[in-house]
Amino acid sequence: MSRLALIAGAGGLPAELAAELEAAPLVCALDGFAPEGLAVERAFRIERLAPFMRQLADDGVTAVVFAGAMQRPRLDPALFDRETAALVPRMMGMMQGGDDALLRGVIALFEEYDLPVRGLAELAPRLLAPEGVLGERGPTAAESADAERGVAILEALAPVDVGQGCVVCAGQCLGIEALYGTDALLADVARNRPLRQPPSGGVFVKRAKRGQDLRIDLPTIGPDTITAAATAGLTGLCLQAGQVVILQRETVLAQAAWAGLALWALP
């Protein structure tokens, strides 16, 4: 009988994914990165990654899925076993690249241990943004133009593996999502807007990177994203249909309506 292991990161996505699955997964989490609302059955450390992957196979796990936020952990050299230590040069090389390069390396490692990685889009497509207007109102002409500009900016950045989001207002880029993520981007826009023109308006564009492996680290928004966008004075959020996760969808739609934000998804 096949069994799925859920490698859970922080936040609410692992619990929402688990609720969508037909059978309960084996919930695993990197030590120190427990998910919200979901009991962890097996914690593991990167320093003992090889034994962890072998144990999954011994337990009858035939595939894994990754969900939730993870940061690059601090490694303790004293904790490495011999097999994982042999992987260190390769792992360090992976960590020198961008997030997509790192995650592709993680997928490759698991699959070398006969643990295929399945994607959230395959397992729980209802968590992803459908195409079209999602909120109470669609975008204005100005918001659509800003969204198109944002898509072009992210397309240009894709080859250098930078970010899944940007903010555009009146055709000007106010910020790009980098290593620190969406919250930091929107907080930076909110902090700087009083000092510059225009003081309000604009669109947050959130998309997967072109060429990104969609089995891991899909772009995600949730209620906190709506709050941060409104605080930053934005009037719209434009997502990529089928490739952006919406956490707590009903709450997101209600908050967007209350804030007067346009919320829509493009192909």
C-alpha cells in the first residue's frame, strides 16, 4: 500500500493540504519549523537527512510532498552522520544558488532515495487561484496596466532566480520580492510611500518564476497578505492562475472586499 509523506514547513498551508488529501499523510517537519494546526509525527534535521530519507522508505512511504515556509537552517557539524556528511559539498553548492536552484537540488536528493516528489497542484488543485476575477470587483484599466508591467518585470528577473512578486504603481516598480519574502516587500512599500509620490494606488503581482519546478515552493498569499497590501496603500492583487496558493480563501475574499481591493488571476 502506498503512503505519502508530507514534509511540512511553518504556517497554515500543510494543514490545509492535509485536509484535501484522500488519505492521511505521514507528517514530517524540519526541527524548529512546526506547522500550524497539524501534529508532527516525525521531526528531522538536515544533518541526518540520509537516515531520515531511508527511514521514510522503510516505513512504506512511496512519495513525498512539500508544503509550508522553511528557512535555511543553521547546521551543527557535530550532528552529521557519515552518509549525510558525504552529501555536504553538494548541499553547500545548492545553498549558494537562488531558492529555485536549492529546491531543485532537494527534489533531486529525495528522488535519488526512491522518494518521488509530488506537487501541490497535482494533489490539491482547489487550493490554487482559478483564472478570472476572484473578489467583488475586477481591475480598473490602470490596475490592469500595472499588473502587465509587473508580469514583465518578473519575467525579466526569472533567469536570475529572484522573487515571485513585485509592486507596481503608475507603471513604476515600487519594490521586488527577494530573499526576505512578501511580508518584507509590502512592509517596505508601506514604510516608504509617505516619502514619495504617488502616496497610494498600485498592484501587487504574485507569480511563479518562469521555469520554476512547481512541485515545491509555490507562491502563496493569505489573509496577512491582504492586510499588508491595504496597509501599503495598494488597490489590487494580481495572481497567476493555477500556480498561486490562496490560504484561508473565504477570509481572503472577505478582507479584500472590505478593503476595496481588486483581486484577480491571469493565465
